[in-house]
Amino acid sequence: MRPEIWRRCILVGLILCFKGLPLGAEDGPSKAVFVTVAVHNRADIPVNTLAQAELTASAIFKEAGVQVHWVNCESSAVALEIAPSCRVTEFPMNLQLTIARRSKSLTDSVFGISYLGEDGSGCYSNIFFEPAEELHERLHINLGTLLGHVVAHEIAHLLLGTNSHSDTGIMRPHWNEQDLANASKGGLLFTPAQGQTMRERFAPSLRRTASAFVRAEAGRD
């Protein structure tokens, strides 16, 4: 996809308002699809905090039937050679996540942004550490848990496509105090319909992979 046809989609603001709807969470299916997310920690988040964020996001996606493999990318050329997934971008199986200190162009109330093309697919998400850190200090929310929910929200925008906000669950565009309390208890999740949509978007890629494998095997005969 050429950069010039991309639309810049501010898909999450996470602008905290204090009105909203009650949330519900349901168990996801056992059959999962797999996605690799390359993480570029430009905000120098402590290793333990980042690990907790990834574990939190993994648990949220697991409930929806999506297994996430995280690749933590360093800036050195040696590390990039060790982790080739840091350079691989292919929807929906190889995605890129950048963590910055703060957005240079968006308001301070925006915790993240994802980028979608005209066909509704995308591979790049950014999240911003300082707004989450400030919320953590103000409301005493566990920082790793909060970041994990922001990460899950943003990556889900890539997997769900356009118009992926909802009235309930983790894909609400505005999180209130009750939502944050639910997040702390592990109750801010994807809806069953969202889980199904994400898994269905893997189907074309899985078919291509299977076809390529069959052709490769046939060529060996």
C-alpha cells in the first residue's frame, strides 16, 4: 500500500469522560489465530512495565481467540538481524507498534493512534506513554495494566478495520472511571462479535499461506 493513499485515522483518543455505559465481558473461543507484533520502545519504558503491558494485552486478545507474539525491537543493527520480525510488515499477521513519549501533533488527551488504508487494513499503531503515565499518577491505576489495554485497543483497530469503535467493551472510544476499574479487574474485553470479526480477517492470509505450502510441497515431488 502506497503511503500517499493512507488516511490518518485517529481511532482511539481515550479522552476520559465521566459518563458512559456499563460493560460486559464474555469468554472468547478456544480456537485462535496468531499475530506477531513488533514493538519499538521509543519512550524507554522500563522492561518490567513493558512486559506487564504485553502480558495484559495478550490476555485480552486470548479471550477473543487471537494469540499475540511480541517481538521487542532494539535500535541496533545487530538486534534487528536477531529479530527479523522487527522489519516484517504484512497484514494481518505481522504488525508494528511504536511507543513514543508523547504525540507531536495530537492533543494530550490522545493515548494512541492507528493507521488504516482505503481498504480498511493497516499495520502500524502508535501509543503515547506520558498521557498514560499522568493518568496512572492521578488515579493510581497500575501503569502496565493501563498500557496493556491501550495497546490492545490500538492493535484491535488494525485487526477490526474501519468504524471499529463500539458502545461496550474495550473498543469504546472514551473510557470512564468504571471502565478503568473494570480494566484493573480484567473485565474490559472485546465483545464476541469483535473477536469473530478479527479472526475472520485472518482467513484470506491463512488461505494464501496454505496454498503456498501446497505449491511448495508439490514442487518437491
